Amino acid sequence: MKNPLRLNKVPIVSLIDVLSQLFQDGADFIDIEGERTDTDENDIIKVTVRPEYYVDNNEAVSYTHLR
């Protein structure tokens, strides 16, 4: 098993809002990237939806959750 990337202190409400919006926009799949911060602040999550991940093939969209 690969070493997992642990992201800390990710706000649930913001993540759910982004995922809900993507789902409402027709996304079936997402790509998730994470970036750890060296401080006590929230880590960063980037959610990307490629055109082929949409039901009707919209353009790719990226949302970056910044703290």
C-alpha cells in the first residue's frame, strides 16, 4: 500500500458545498489533490472535474478550497 496523504483540518461545510455544486452541475466523477500547509491553518484541497466526468461533457472546472 502506498503512503497515504493526510490532510488536516479540512472544513466539512466548504467541502460539501463544493461537491454538492459539482453534482448539481452534472459531474459523475472528480479528481482530488491535496496540499499540506506547514502551519496550523487548514490544509488545501483541489477538486477538478474533467470534461469527460460530466454527464453532458461540459468544460473542465477546478475548485480550490483555500482555508
